[in-house]
Amino acid sequence: MSFLSMLFSPIRDFFKKGDVVLLLLCLTASGFGLALIFSATQYLGETRWIRFVLVQFIAIILGVIAYMLLTFVDFQLFVEKRWKVLLVFNVGFMLLLLTPLGEDYNSGNLNWLVISRIIPKFPMDVQPNEIVKISFILLLALQIIKIQDRGLDISSIPSVIQIGGHTVFMLGLIAVICGDFGMCVIYMMIFVAMAWTSGVKLRWFLLVGGGLVLAAVIVWLFFLPETRWWNDYRVMRFRVVLDHSLDVSGKGWQQTRSTLAIGSGQLFGQGYCRGIQTQAPNSQALPARHTDFIYAVCGEELGLVGCMALLLLLSAIVLRCVWVGRHASSPFNAYVCMGMAGMLLSQITFNVGMCLYVLPVMGLTLPFVSYGGSSIITLFAAMGIVSSVKARPMPSWLRDRSQV
């Protein structure tokens, strides 16, 4: 066998077995995001915007490579044999944030590992709680099928305590180490998507959700002084959503600028690279325009048409994950795909809701669109796992029976 044949054989196998449609959707969304990042960083000057665009472009290339490689991995077999390693990885990787590598960049959330402190000129930081989302989904899927394989009702009290305890453990780890409320919400939504798919009854979601709300209200009303909790910055993020005139120059400033930008775009936008707030270098400009509020950049420069096109594209990625899950060869693979879909859908919903000022600021980026090297690579890797599910189709005799 020639060298060229050995080199291109895996690529041919990928196009035969892998999910090429999903890859094209992800590449289109990333290309859309790259164009928005280019526009959103123009105000920085040529010496700085090039770095953001270049890092994002390299991350997309690395993400595509990860996507293609992971397509050939049998993750059910891997997780069943190496679940202890994954669990140790989750905890250990998060604990690295407590080392000198950890950094919060004045955001209040200890989310980043600054790799350049040990590898000089390393171009990007790493966000552990983004990467751990993938291994969390894999472990939770394994836990669910192990419960079902023992013949236990997934909606029984012992079963719910097991999968719920795993999720609470991860939420506690993120809350204590990172203090990132937004990421905790995403992990919770992943759990909801996978638990619902596996058959956990609606009453559990109502009971737990209602209990959490009641507990929060009791703590705020009876155990914390009003001056302490009513003006707490986390509470203020919710209060400004309910009353947009409250603290316009403070906690509501970012979202006020975002809605002004989106509204000024109207139907077709002000023009690419011509948005007033997007291109403005002063303090009255759109905040975090290449990360958290990149959807507002799309609204200002490309208008309602651009925003709808972007949402349709992202929705297609989510629906593709669901479609692959519906045709998965095993319950494990189906739960993994639904976990990935839940992760994307919740992050899209909260980011867009934040930009439209109907949900509080949570520091969540828009998948495949916002700037972030580690985020892009992680997302492509997650979709690579979905592609690996498609590469292992259900046997024909089982597929025929499933359609009866």
C-alpha cells in the first residue's frame, strides 16, 4: 500500500461513514462566526484584530481534525472500560483551576487555565468546564444504561438519586471552584435533556424545580438581610430583566446596549462592518462584542434577516444531533446525542435571550459563533462524538423492528 493510499484511506472512510452533513453545518456556522468576529474586532486596530481572527481560524481547523478523528472511536466501548479515568479527569481537570494556572480575568468566575504560563506564547487559554461537559455527558449516559440494564425503573427514587447525585456533584464542583452560575445552568439542562429522554417522569422535574425555587426564596427572605441579597449582583441580574429602567448604567448597561444595537439593525441591518456600536471604540459601544454579545453584532449589521439565518443554522445543528440520536444503534449513543443537543440548545437559548434582554447575563457564549479557541475545538469534538454515533448504524433487523 502506497503512502498516499494510507494517508487518504481514513479520509475516504470518514466521508463514507461519518456525518458529513453535520460537519458542513458546523463549518458554516463557524464561518458565519468568523465573519462576525472579524467585524467585531476591527475597532481594535490591525495589530490586534488579526490575532483574534487567526486564533479562531486555527481553532476551527483543529476542531475539524478532532471531529474526523473522533468519528472512528467507539465511545460506548471506551467509556465502559475507562469510566474511572474519565471521572478522575473531570475532577482533576477542574482542580487545576486552583493552581497558579487558574485565572478569572476580573469576571468573578475562575474559568480559565492560562497555558502560556508554562508554554510561552501559547495562543489560547483553556476552559476546563467547557471540556468536562463532554465527559460528563458520556458518564451520565453510561450511568443511565447501567441502571436500565439492571432492570430498574429509571424514574424510581434510587435511580433518580444516583443520576441526580452525579449531576449535583458536578454542579457543586463548578460552583465552588469556578463560581460560574451560567455554566451550572448548562449542566442542569444537559441533565434534564438526558433524564427526560431516558424516561424520568415529569413529576420529578416539577418537584425538584419547585423545591429549588422555594428553597432560594426562603433563604433570601428569612436568612439574608435585605440589603445583602436584594442588591446582590446576582439578584440584580434578574431584577434588571424584569424592570429595564432599573440600574441602566450598571447591571443593565450591557443588555441595554445590546437591545439598542439589535433594534437599530431593523430588517437588513446597517451593513457588514458598518454597525455604529460594533465599530465604535468608545465606552458607549457594544460590550463583549466578539464573545457574549456577538448575536447583537449580527442584529446591528445584518438585521433581522441575518439573525434569523443564524438561528436557523444553529437550530439545524441541534436537530441533526436529535436525528442521529433517533437512529442510534444503542440507548447509550441515543442519550449521548440528546445530551449534546441539550447542551447546544440551552446555550443558544440563554445567549440569545441575554442579548434580547429577556434573560439575565450568564456569561455564556453563542456556540460555533462567539470567539473562543478552546470552546470551538470542544464543540467540534462534541459533534465528532455525534458523528461517531452515525458511523455505527443500527443493524437492519433491529431497524426494521423499531419501525413497526
